[in-house]
Amino acid sequence: MGSMPEKLNFLQETTIELLKVLGFTAEVNAVEKDGAVLVTVSGEGLGILIGYHGETLLAMQTWLGLSYYQKFGEWGEIKLDISGYAQEREERLRDIAVNACDRARFLDKPIELAPMSAYERRFIHTIVSETPGMASESVGEGFDRRVIVSVKRD
């Protein structure tokens, strides 16, 4: 257990050290936001740290979460954003979820989305669950796992 300033400092310093090992220098900031810790990384030439569809970013986020657990003995919600990618991706996912709800309602049939990572599917499920009269489920296996959005049938 540590104080929030200690936790924020740990995540900021750990991210800076990870970037150094990977050969990058960037500005790193850690802040508490809505019960989670948001670690933002900004600088030039950081695209490779985002990776294909954000896979490298998610791997780094997972690593930070594990480091946090090792240090403090508790799980914390750690969100990593590199050059604004995560925020833009969440906005795109929100648009995809809202659009799928609208299409499912208008066409009165289930709408199948493209395959997504577990994090992206969970985000879509959250948005759909906040939409009255709509439901979602994940189908498929492995890299082909996707979300189906439909009108809730009572």
C-alpha cells in the first residue's frame, strides 16, 4: 500500500525507465482520473510504441499494471496513452458502438462488428449496456472474436 502521489510517481518513473530501455525519450505524466491512473506519453516518433491496432501500447499497459501490482500488492486500473492514440481510439470505438446500436434498432436485426481485442470488446459492451433497449455479446474464438449488437428482447 502506498499513497496516491507515491503510486503516480512510481508509474511515471517506471514508464520513463521502460522507454529508456526501448531507446525512446518522451515526456511522461501520470494523473489520477475517475478512479484509474492515466499515464500519458508524448513526444516525437512514438508511433512504433503504439503498434498495429495499439497492440504494443496494450502490452506496455499490461506490463505497467503488473509492475504496479508487484510494487504495491494491489491491482490498479492503469491506462496508458501514447501521443493521444488511446483517447482517439476510445472515441472511435464509442462512435462504432453508437452506430451499431442505431443500425440494429433501425434494421431490427443484429449487427456484427469486426474482430477486436478483449479491451476493445469490453469497451463496446460498456457503451451498449448504457444504451436503453440494446444488448451485446461476444462470439468467435481467438483473433476472430467479435461483438454482436442487437435489440434487447424481453
